[in-house]
Amino acid sequence: MLLGSRHRALGTCQAVLLGRPALPQLVDPRKLPQRKLGSKVGHGAFVHAICHIEFTAINLALDAAVRFDGMPREYYLDWISVAAEEAEHFTLLQRHLNSIGYDYGDFTAHEGLWDMAERTRDDVLRRMALVPRVMEARGLDVTPDMIARLRSVNDVAAAAILERILDDEIRHVAIGSRWFAWLCAARGLYSQTTFTQIVAAELGMVRADHLNRSARLAAGFSESELDCLVGSDSV
């Protein structure tokens, strides 16, 4: 029954889920050209970058739903629901990209998010720690500034899309937080210490210049976790 539900939900995403399409061309993040948002091409590249993040997020959520066996039914339903919402985000952004004269694939992109999925493919605990609670949680921190930048060039439509995405992403990160805590309890681990250890082992010291504390608290981080993150500059 669950397998059938998962297959039906996957079908809702098939219009946009393309796996690894021929475009965009994927390059090292350091080789991405720097473009100013105030120019037409820079504006397009900026929206395209967000569109690519949302495309990758579809596959991340579906991968979480199909890769790891032995989790409760609710785990799979959670990640399928995330995939469906990420597909909606991608569609909104792709349509907006079309409206300003570009399409998905017109600019280069990188695979930083998917690289982390590959690195955590063998352990659902590490996946929950590093993809939702690190990679996607960074989106909670930077999206308000991105919204402000889009408003500065009068792209009210894109700003509204990002406001919708920010609201949804809080829930997505909260799902990662919930299943990370569940896995820690199931394995007899203290969640805060385990999270810090996993981040340090996988990423080393990654400086946190700014945390969106209200969004992260709503997404399942504790005050003590956030104090630790800022104090240690570990994520």
C-alpha cells in the first residue's frame, strides 16, 4: 500500500523531474561567471540559480524517500510531500524565468547540493543532518536577503515566489530535524552532540556569518543549538 502511494506521488512530479538533463551545463562553483543583478543577463542568471536549486531539491527529496529502507511510513510520506512542493517551486521559477526571456538550462550551474546527497547515500542519519539541517537550512538564512535584492530591481513577482519558498522551506527543514531527532533517539544518541560531530567530520569549520534564528527555530533547531553554531562557527 505504501509503495503504491509513493509511486502515485512520484507521478505528480514527473512533469518536471528529469533526473540529470543535458542542460544546464554543470561546472565547478568557482567557475560560475559573476554577473550583476542589475543587468538583464545578471537578473536571468540569478533567477536561474534559484531555479536550479529547486530542481535539485526535487531529486533530493525523492532520493530521501526511495533510498533508505526501514523507516516509518510517515517518513516516506513526508519526503514525497516535500518533493511535490519543490516541484511547485521549480515550476513557478521556470515560468518566471521564461517571462524575463530565459529558460532553465540557459546558464551554467553547479551540483553542490547533489554532491552532499552522494556523500550521505549510505546513512540516513547523516543525510538528515547534512542535507536538510545544513545545506537547506542555509537557504533559510540567505533567502531574506535574496528577496530584498530582487525587490531592489523591481522584480516583485520573483520576490513573492521566494517568500512562498521560504515559508515552505521552514517546514522542509523541520521535517529533516524531526527525522534526525527520531534517528538519534532510535540509536541512543544525543542529537545536539551528534549533529555537531557529523558536521565537523564532514564539513570541518564552515563559518556562519548570519543565522535566521526565527526561521531556524521554527524549523526544529533549539536555542542551544543555534548558540553553539554561532559560537563555534561550525555551520
